[in-house]
Amino acid sequence: MTPRVIMSGIRPTGTGAAHLGHWEGALKSWVKLQDMGQCYYSVVDWHALTTEYQDVKNIQGNVRQVLLDILSVGIDPEKSVVYLQSAIKEISELFLLLGMMTPLGWLERVPTFKEQQAQLADRDINTFGFLGYPLLQTVDIIIMKADTVPVGEDQVFHLELAREIVRRFNGLYGDCFPEPLPFLTPIPKLPGVAGRKMSKSYGNAIFLSDAADVVAAKVATMITDPQRMRKSDPGNPDVCNVFDFHKLYSPPELVAEVNRRCRTADIGCVECKQLMAKHLNAFLDPRIRVH
């Protein structure tokens, strides 16, 4: 059986640091996949320019922070190839070549194109680079001849676009690249402190490198059951952002206890958040980190 060739990347944007959304949505799978094939993991600094081109002074420092974060969670350079995107000049060459035969309409129909334009309205991202970033993603994958890409459900469309581009290229010039297949991560979207998808761009992230007091302060601002107005009101953990985190980072017996006590108004949101923050900080503590 031919071993898998696996490729994925992470952008050094914002503070540069990786957050819990990266861990749950990608890095956890990265660690597991190291024993399933040849892995190529990239810090994709050219991708950072698609939204950060107006202010690039932090990108170099962000690259270093991202690299430290991915090594800290268990990415092993003895098992995987870890590299900087811009150090592989052939990526830019192939991006140019694929740009000559990729229909404009294929890029314009990518769902995240208009979503990101609306969500990042404070930046001018009406650029060729931003429109073309799914094509650059394709190049990142196929230049390593990768056949497996760990993605969340929100990235499946991007991978299908990559497969279309590969089919078009192979049809024009002969079989050069394999069509990459998705390796779906179990938690495609982790909510941030305000409920929407965790993202550095939205300013709602809990970072893997955050100090314990910073984590506790962020957790204290998290949204809980919006229908629960007073501590004496029974809550519904099924719609509570904090409970979602409990299920990921608290012991099963505590999850069951919080579930019961919330529904019977036996625990308030403040205490619930404090309990969750305690176990989240234990998970993030590098001295005891075992994933």
C-alpha cells in the first residue's frame, strides 16, 4: 500500500500565535497524521500577505511564534518536514503557471471570498492576491504531490477547487499531480469567546501560549446560555459556549456534574466559567501537556 503524502499549512497572521481553534481544527490531526504517512507542514507566510499586505512588520516575528507553537504541541521534525512557504521559490513559479489556466469564475465562486470581504471590511482585500489565495493553497498542496489534506468542513470547498484545478492541468499537460483528498477533522469550527468561529481576525481567540491569568480573563467574558438571566434560572448547556469547552477540556465526571447542576440552577455561570478555565489552563500548561 502506497504511504500517504500529507500536506497542511498555518498562516502567521495577527499575533502569530496558534490558538485553540487551530489545535482542535488542524494541529491535533497533524500530530496523529505523522504516523500515517510523509507529512509536509508549512508556515504559509505568503498567505499572510493576502490580508496583511498593508502592515507587514510583524510577519517575521509571527513566523517564529507559529513555529514554536506547532513544535510545542508535538510536531516532530524527525517525522515531518516543517518549512517556510516563501523559502520554496518553486511555489511562486507554479502559482504563476496555474494562474494562466485557472478560470476566473472558479475563484470568484469560493464561498469564503465574499464572507471574508464582509467580515474584514476594515481592510482593503479587493486584490488579485486575495482572490487568488485558493489557487495558492492548491499549489502548496500539489507541489509536494500530496494526496491527503487535513481540513475542517469549512475548507472542503477549497479542496474540491484544488481537485478541479488538478484535473484541468492534468488534462492539458498530462498526469503530473494527484488529486488530493480531504482528511476531515472532527471539530471543524471551535467557537471563540463571543460565540462565532474562533479566529485571530475576529479578536476572539484563546492562544496556546496565553498565560493562565489571560485565559481566565478571556473565559470570564465568554457567552453562556442567552436565555438564562439570573443564577436562579435553570440553564441549557446545549446552547452554552462554555459547556462546549467543558466537553473538550474538563474530566467527564465534571462535564456530567456541570450539565446536571446548570439545568437545575445549582451552579451559576461565574462558577461554571471558573471551573472550565481551571481545566483549560491545565490542558495548556506545557509542563503537563500530554496530547
